[in-house]
Amino acid sequence: MVFAPERSRFPVLDPSDGSVIESVGSATAEDGIAAVDAAAAAAADWAARAPRERAQLLRGAFDLMTERLDSIAHLIVREMGKPLAEARGEAAYAAEFLRWFSEEAVRVPGDYGLAPAGTNRMLVGHAPIGVSLLITPWNFPAAMATRKIGPALAAGCTVILKPAEETPLTAIAIGELLLEAGIPEGVVNVVTTDDPGPLCEAILADPRVRKLSFTGSTAVGRHLLGLAGRSVISTSMELGGNAPFLVLEDADLDVAVREAMAAKMRNGGEACTAANRFLVHESVAEAFAARLTDAMSAVRVAPGFEEGAQLGPLINADARAKVERLVADAVERGARVRCGGERLPGPGFFYPPTVLDAVQPGSALLREEIFGPVAPIMTFTSEDEAVQMANDTEYGLVAFVCSRDLRRAMAIGERIETGMVGLNRGVVSDPAAPFGGAKQSGLGREGGHHGLLEFLEPKYFAFD
């Protein structure tokens, strides 16, 4: 069910040229409550369905989404801008969450045991947490939706999905696909808006809503935590990142550069898991910088539908202005531009692959998420210094370590304050793995079996 009223509409832009693709309805607070009404009305029936039935419906949704990967990928390119090859990859990744959680739906755990005092038996099961508000970002408009919808539906919860205003079309398409796959009316409700504050505040104030799952910036996450706290709503928060990418002196530089490109350039750098700081041992820093510069310089920048496009536009003018500000600040403080460094001419919000070395402490891009194709390089002399530099951030989502010595790399990974570590690997995301961070990077986990538990409440029975 899509709550997108005709009385007020907002435009969806193509970031490759700034043109209007189409307009969609902008939901108000009243529309949000109508979505809660629909979710609440469907909740009891959906929670009572056998796990196998929910699993089969999710598996059917996976099959249908797999059949339509190309059409979903085209929507992603149109409203988000990433190259078609990457959009197809995201659509396939998004579908995998439906398959994974169709399999997890029948594996909800339970416990049975004797109380330590011997006076009674203990039985622990799990119940659906209830109506859930899911708020997703624009950078992965398909995958972030299914990563939340999959476990919620598998657990027996009904949901209200509020996509980012930049990318509502993909969310609407997924909502319609789920309905076509047999998910009952009211189980998945999509609300689109360009004024999310009043809408989300109204939904979170409704006592029937018992879960909030949010992916986005730490600043917005803090605000939403405050709103959820008023009604003691369970929250899952996947927030900002500032990922360090460590290259030790014994690293295979071919592997390091290949995985650095994956960690930095996946989604054009517009990802919370993107490598934000390259920390390289001084003995290999120049060789690594030269090879990374060659690789970044070879990336083809073009609109997402063009043949051979490898990097599309940033999402909007504000995103490009932020990247320009961060690069200018670093250069002013002494960083050297190895390639890129200036916006590209013509329409759209394009920014070239950029490598900076000799980046100085205190530079703003060492503190803020760049969310663009910029790779800042700093050097270190010892493991202790590398770990200290890696931990010098309020964030702790993911870190990357490159070394030929796996034992050494794992030991360093253990010392970095982060929820995930990639060892000689620039991509860590997997539907079967728990995704999430430490410190200001969030609360809870998505994916894996852990993602299902976020939408379940333990329920304990004591009996003789």
C-alpha cells in the first residue's frame, strides 16, 4: 500500500543532468497515521501466520524481484545516478535479503530448561515486536529497503517504509512487487514525502508503533533516538562511518590497490562503508599512492546509462559542494592533489575520482564522511600509531586491513574499535552477515540471524 497523496507532490530529479524524472505525492502527518492504521489492522493476522507461510511469500518475492532485476536497476540509475552495472548489482543484492530472510523465518530460536533452584521450568520463545517504522537512505534505495523489510516480515511484523525523498521510485516499485508476490494489504506500507520531520514525528508518537529501524546520518539518528525515547520504542540505528583503510608494510600492493578501489569507489564513495581515510606505512606510501592514482585516473566518469560508465554523478548539488569544501580544506592545510580535485564541467552533479596525499591532521575530511570519490592518504610508522589513527574518530562502522600476515592483520583488527573488519578485502557486506557498528555508528545489527532478532521480543514462561 502506497501513501502518496495527489494533493501535494514533489519532484524526483535525475542527478546526471538535474532534470525532473517525475513527481510523487508528499505524505503528511495525517497520511503517516493512516499508514499506521493499515499496518496495525494487518498486524494480528500477519503475526499469526505460520513461519513457513511467511517464508514462502518472501521466497516468492525474491523470485519475482530476480525476474525484474533489470527494471529495478533502471529505476535506481534514473533517480540515484550510479552506473547501470552497479545498479544491477544492487538489485541482485537487494533480492538476496528476501531470500535470506525467507530461510531465517523458520529458524526463530527458543530455549527450554530447569530453573537453577529446581522449582520450575523455563520456556523462552520470541514474539514479533510489532508495527515497525523503517527509514531508508538514497544511496542504496533497493538494498536498504529489503534489508529492513525482509527480517521484519520474517519475524511477523508489519511495516511502514519511509524512503529518502531523493529516491522514492525504487521503494514504491518494491512495495508494489511485494503486494504482487502475495504479501497481504497493509503488511508493507510505503510513505513518500519531502517533509519527513512532521511525518516521522507523528508516526513515532503513535503508541501502536513499537520499532524504529533507521539508516542515515548520525545527526538525524540522534534526533530520531530522542523521538523514539518518548515512547520507549525499540531502535536499530545504522549511522555514519569514517572507515580507515590500513596498508601495512608487508601488504601485497596489487591486492591493496584493488581492494582500496573496491572500498573507496563502490557506489562512487557514497556509502557509509566507504574507505574514508587511507593509513599507509611510510615505507610503501609513495608506491601505493602512485598505483592508486593510476587506478583512480582510469575510472570512466559518465551518466549511468552510458556504455562503460564506471562512476556516475553525486546525488545532488549539496553533496558535490560538500566534497568540494572538504577537498579545498585539505589542500589549504597542505595536502597534495595527485588526480582530480575539481568538479567536472557540464550538467549534472559529477565529481572526478580524486587522490590526495600528505593529508595533514586536523583536515575536515578526516572527521567528516566524505561521501564521494575522494581518497585521502596519510602515513604511519608503527602498528600502535596506525591503530591510534584508526580509532581517532567518533565512528566505528568498518575498518580495512591489508597485510600478507593474516594473524597480524586480525590482531590489528581486534584493536580497532569497529563493528566490522575487512582483511585484504574492500567489501564486507553480505546478507548472511551481521552488519553494524560501534560508537556513534549505530545500535543493533542488520543481516545475518542477528537482523531477524532485531524485530523479535523474547517471551519467557515459568511453569511447574
